[in-house]
Amino acid sequence: TAKDLSHVPCKFYRVGSCTAGLSCPFSHAPPPSRNPQDPNNPQTPQPKDVCAWFVKGTCKFGHKCALAHVLP
């Protein structure tokens, strides 16, 4: 039988790179914050850096890349 992992934070979701979506067995809930109104709170998710290789059309990691695949 499979273990219930829904309480375990998804390490990929935390960095914005979980590709499992709704089928991910791990939690995609935001971590509890001591002061959620503070925009300088280090627990606030930060945008990912843009993948320079994707912009050039040469990223070999595709959807598994840890960087953002967006065009400027």
C-alpha cells in the first residue's frame, strides 16, 4: 500500500518546478508564515530566474528545468 504523503511538502513545488500538478502526492500548501503581510518575508515565494538557454532555444532540461521558461 502507498503511504499518505499529502502532509509532506513538495520540494519541487517550493522552488516552482513541480511538474506533477494535481497528481503530485506531496503537499503544495504554502509554508506557514510568521508575518504574511511582510513583503520582505523570506518565506514568501520568489519568482524563478529566467532560463537563458530557453530564451535561446537550447535548454536541454525542458519541462524539468528548475528555471522559468518564459520569453521576455
